Amino acid sequence: MFKTGFFRFLLIYAGFVLFAITSFLVLSSCHTESSKVPDKPNILWIVADDLGTDLGCYGNDVVSTPNLDNLAAQGVKYEHFYTVTAVCSPSRSTMITGMYPTSIHCQNHRTHFKKPLPDGVVPITYLFRKAGYFTCNGNFRDKNRPGKQDYNFKADSIYDGTDWSQRQPGQPFFAQIQIHYPHRAFLHDTLRPIDPEKVKIPPYYPDHRITRQDWALYLETIQILDRTVEKILIRLDEEGLAKSTVVFFFGDQGRPMLRAKQFMYDPGIHTPLIIRYPDGKMKGTVENKLVSNVDLAAASLALAGIPIPEYMQGIDFLAPNVPQRTYVYCMRDRRDETVDRIRAVRTNNFKYIRNFYPEKPYTQFNTYKKQAYPVLTLMQALHRKGELTSAQDQFMSDTKPPEELYDLTKDPYEIHNLYKDNAYADTLQQLRTLMDTVLAKYDKGTYPEDVREIEYAEKLAAKRYKQLMKHRGLGENPTDEQILKWWEDYFTKLTGKNLKTNNVK
């Protein structure tokens, strides 16, 4: 009897142990599955408009960007991410195709008579859709409204919707959320205003109260951008999507400032790139390799397990065995009504720029810049008075040098042009050869532009400029002094502080 009872006890105990082990394995398995990146992860692009590397996590100690700083701490921060151009429509055309804009007739801004993409080239949303993904492009203010596209080509049904909530249950998504900030017109951050006296002005700008106020408002708009990103990330958490979504954050080009946007200097093409993986992979990593925004398409497709088309010019920079870039290629052509042609190659240490129209000034008239950039008018006025430094006055020259060469390790502001310096003759020749190779590969068959485009852009710009100046109460052709007075009054009204009380001249 004792043996029978003891045997029964052993059976019960063994059953209990087996049950406990099985339960633990099941629970462990469930936990592993929930934290594992799915085979088809959601991919989210959060795109800022006109953002330089002016975040706390990129070294700016005046601006407050705790949410983007935290995103960088949770993911991978890329120190050397560059856009192929410094204005939205050709840059965005590149992002969505993985092709250089000069290869797909999309290099001008803006294109009013759009053409289809070359045969065989498609927006990457077509490839995501074919792989079972829901594709959407949303507006940061209202998820039921489409976000900015500005593509310089014609295509049907680029997106399935405006928000991932419109997809089928369980369907993976490739989503973009377009955030207008910090594009001009800048906003005043009443929650955390920035003292214009504390901002750091590059030496190629005059240290003037208008410059400082304009820069402070740019940084304040970035702070509003930061809080906008916070809302998107909170939504991912609340909807249980953070553990299945790879988040990309980047800008479509650099700062909306003079000598930055629309030009080939680093402030116009250098923008943040932060990638956060749902499994915490590479958490807190800082990457120093060169990356171009032509690479975003290929990398995103690869994350989803979608084959990268052979025609695609971007590379999967996230793959472990892909050779690193030794240069990035950048370009500028017509910008609205202003015709120019500039090409650049940037390596880790040098920037080479080729100006195809050296007879044209950097500051040839452009309606958008004249009405939106107060520092442009300020510098034009100070140039006439002879009150600019040599570094500042370079950009006001009536002509451009045919070539520009900068040693970026010694001259990060790109002020000292070395193309005539014999000590850099070998470097110059190497970069000339590289440029010729790049142009032959990526810059064929895109000239001349249809004359209708230029004529239409000129007429549209002239009409808009006169209308805007009249709306500001300045008449159709105001003087620079009248424009500067308008800006001082505008800044005073926006911030509630008299700009003329600024201690700077």
C-alpha cells in the first residue's frame, strides 16, 4: 500500500513538473515571437522638410529636441547622410525611385509639364504593393489628408491611402508621414523661445539682429518638429506597432537658409538620418559612413525582403557586406524660374563643385528666396555699403568660379576655395576625373530643358512676387530698405519683442 501511494505521488509530481516545463517553454516562445522583428516589418518614413543637422543629438546645444535625441539613443544615428540635391521636388523624386534625378528627367524644380518615368522605372510603392504591403503617404496634421509629394514625374496610384489605419487587418505597411517643419515660414515656439543672442551664426553671415532672429526662429520651428515626432512615436506605441515597425527619420534636404537650400554646400545637403529597429538592434550606434538619400529606397525594400531592381542606382547601405560609399553625388539645375547648373561630389574629406554657368551670380534673382529669406536682402544691402567681410562677400559676387574645391577637415564652412592652390593640384585632378565619371554615368540625356518649362516658371514667379509684395503693403517693386523694415516689423509682431532692442547692430 505504501509503495502504491508513493508511486501515485511520483506520477502526480512528474506530471506537475512536466506541466511547468511545458508552460515555461510556451511562454518563452510567445515572448520570443512578440519581440522578434517580423519577416515583413512595417516601414515608416518620417520626413522633415528643410532640416539641417541642427538637433541636440547632432551637437546643437541651443535647440531642445529631447524626442529626436531619444530616438537616436534607441536606434542608429548617421553622421554623414546627404541628399542628392538641396530642394524638395528632385530630392523626393530620388527618394521614391532610388534613382538620381538627372537619370530620370526629374532634376528641375518644379516641373509643370511632367513626363512618365523611363521605361522599367517605378516608384518603390509599386514594389511594396506587389509584395503585399499597404502603402500610404500622410499629412502630419490630419491622417485623412495626403502628405507632400512634389514628384517631378507622372504616375498613377502611387499610394493606396493616407494612413496605415486604412489597411487590412494584419497587413504590413510602408508609410510616409510628411512634416512641414522647419520649412519657412518659421514658427515662434511660445513653450520654449530661444534667445537670439545665444544662437551660433556661421561666419559667412553678418552678425546682425535680423540674422540672429531668423536663425532663432528656425531652431524654434525644429523644437515644434520634435514635439510633432513625439506624437507619431506615441501613436506607434499605443497601437502596438512599435515592436513591428522600422522607423526612419530624415530631412528631404538641408537648412532653408541662404547659401544652404538650393546650393551644394553642406548646409544644403547634410541632414539627419536616424533609424530605429523594433528589436533594439544597434541601439545607440553612431555611423560615420557616407550615405545618400538615393539609397533609402533600396535599403527599405531590402528590409521588407523585396528584391532590389537591377536598374536602381541606390544601394542597400544597411546590408553588412555592401562596400561603403567613397563619395556622394549632388546636383542643382533650374529652381523655379532661376536657371543654373551646378554639380558636386563630396568625399569624406573634400568637396568638389563644378559651376557650368560661372557668368551667373549665386544670388541671381529668385522669387522664393527674395520674399522668404530676410538675410538675402540684408546681405545685398550691406554688400552695396561695403560692410560685409571677405567670407560673407564671396556669395555676393557677380560671377562664380568655374570650379570650387574645399578641404572639409580644415574648412568645414567651405569658405576657402582651393582650386587654384598648387598644393591641392593632385586632389583637384582626382576629383575632376571622378566628376567626369559620375556625369557620364548619371547625368545623360537631360538637356536642354523644354523651353515651355522655363517660360511658364518665369511668368508664374513674376506674378506671384508682385502679388505677395502688394499683400505685404510694399508695392510691386519695393526697395531693400522697405523689405528689411517689413521683416523687422514682422519679427516684432511674431515674437512680441521689439527687434530693434537687440544688442547686436
